[in-house]
Amino acid sequence: KIHSAGFDTRKARSSKSPCLKAVIKVIKPLGNHNILLKWMRDAMASIYFIEISTDPKGKIWFPAAKTDNIQFFVSYFNQNGTRVALRPEIKYFFRVYAWNHHGDGEFSEVAETLCI
């Protein structure tokens, strides 16, 4: 408290931005090794990051893209510095998070689809 005025002091700002939350609303395989991913716009977001995994337990994630749009056509991802194309008949898992000058937002729920 600020003793002279009787007011509580404010807490310091954290590096995470708990207000940011991406919500995936569409995941659709389009054929030709492309997957369409759409999410709801977060008014406070500056940019969105898309991550991809083939691990059903979600322990290993790789960056797929960053964009300021609310949809993205995923056809490849970056695995340890190597560009890897999506392959047919593989189940892929996706998550999205928003970012702004306050930091990273929370991850979206994981969405999954089979690539065709």
C-alpha cells in the first residue's frame, strides 16, 4: 500500500498477455497437400503464429507460419531449419497463438486433420 494515501500499489505487468486467445474455427484439407486453417480475430492481436505437430501427445511442435490474417493455407512447416512439405495420409495437429507488444497470448485448442 501507499501508506500516505491508503491505496494498494499496482502489480507489475507480466511478459505474457493473458487477454490474447486465438480460437480455431475451421480446419479443412484442400487436397494437393494444403490445409486451410481459420481462427477468430482477436482485436488486441498484432500477429498470429501457427504451430504444427504430427505427435498426437502434442509434445513436439514446429513453426508453420506467422501472419496478420485470420486464415492461412498451410503446405509446409519448418522442422529444425528444414522446410518440410505436408504429406498425404498424415494426421497433422495445429495450434495458434496471438502476439502483441505485451507478449504472447495463450495457445488455441489443438485442431487436427488428415492431409489429402
